[in-house]
Amino acid sequence: MVAQEEGQRRSGRLVVLAVAAGLLACTCATGCSGGGAAAEDARARSDSVEVLHHAAATLAHAGSAKARTSMEMATGGTRVTIRGQGVYDFRKQTGQFKVLLPEDPAGTDEHRPITELLTPGALFMKNRGAGVPDDKWVRVDTAGLSDGNLVTGGATDPYAAAELLRGARTATYVGRTEVAGTPVRHYRGTADLDIAASSASKGQRSALRAAAKGFATAEVPFDAYLDDQGRLRKVRHRFSFVNGLRKGTVAVASTTLLYDFGAPADVRLPARGDIYAGKIAEQ
């Protein structure tokens, strides 16, 4: 009888140990494994620069997305924010945005949204003001702008923002977080405009070369957020350029948020007769 009870106790202990071992195995499979998210995070730390260099190509593979932009400028103690929203085709490098200018300091001057079409080498604007008829577009050669249209249009071209990351010289993996409810990996570093221009696609190369010459410094600090598929979800660049009128340096922070990948992005350029050929008034 004693031997039978001892056998039952041993059997019970074996069952408990087996269950505990099973629970431990399940826990390690989800949280302790060297694979999965933990392994991806390890690779993100070791290959941060390489991951960022591929961000633009990954967007091209994704095809298109909706985007929201904001541009904060600070000069002479004044800070203004310009906001935009639209769609972008990464394969064609074309986009359409509505850009909203801030009110004047008194809050009495309400600006209509400016419609902007972004294309390789050119920026088209409607409702530009400055003496341009309401039904006409203004065409601007982005290679002729001192900032390559990273700042001028009030919304940084999303693909140019991604191509800037090709110039990442240093980058640190900060950790995992969320952007608009999507899990992402956060990277922080500095990009070089000269390197980015030399590595950029043909559509963005001339604009980035212009920016490399026109900004106060070729170094551009950034924070980039990539999802688990390597798609850029959010990027924030901090530019610095010389204000020729006030002979001072202007600090600009440009943020691009990408979402709803695969959304239709049918961008149609204006006909030649719809482009304004007259003089634009000084503002």
C-alpha cells in the first residue's frame, strides 16, 4: 500500500513537471526565441544604415500611398506650420497634394489650399496667388531651386524624403514603437545630401544636387520609422538654409506620414495652355 501511494506521488510529480515544461516551452516560443521579432530587432541594430538605404526602393515596390505632410519653420523668433495631404505614386514619382498655408498673425487672412502636383524635375501649383489667375497653374523647375523643392513647395516630395535616406552615414536603432497604430522600428541618424544625390534615382538626382549646394549644411538629421515590411511610415528631416533676404539661417522641420499603401494615385499634369506664362508678383 505504501509503495502504491509513493508511486502515485511520483507519477503526480512527473505530470506537474511535464506541464511546467510545456508552459516554459510555450513561453520561450513566443518571447524567448532567437527568431521572430527579437531576431529582426537584432538585425535592425546591426544593419541600420543598410536598412535605411533600401527605404526608397521598398516604397517603389509598394507602389503608392496616401500621405500627410507638415513643415515647421522658425526664423526671427516666429514659427509657422504648413500642412498638406494627398496621394503619391512611388513608381512614377508623382503626387498630388492640397497644401494649407497658415493664417497671418492676426488670424484674419484665410488662405485657400494650394493644389500641388509633384513630378520628377517640376512642381506645379494652382491657387498660387501672387497675381496668377485662379484657373492657371504655375510650373517651377525644381532643379533650379536652391533647396531642390525640399522646402519651397511647403511639402517635401515623399520619394525625395525617402531618397534622402540613401545618404545616411550614421544611424542608430532606437527601438520599436507605433505610428498611427502600426508597429514600426524607429531609426535616428544623419544623412549627407551630397551622398544622397549621387545615389538617388534619375528623377530626384538633380533636385537633391541643388539642395546639397543651397542648404547651409549638407548634413540633415532625421528620424525614420519603418514597418515590419520595411516600408517608410514616417520620416522627419531637419533642414537648415540661408535666408537671402534677412541674411540669417532658417531652421525647417519637415515631416511626412505615409499610410493606406496601394491607394489609387492618378496624377494628371496640366495642359500647356493651362500653365501661366506671365510674371509672378513679389510676395
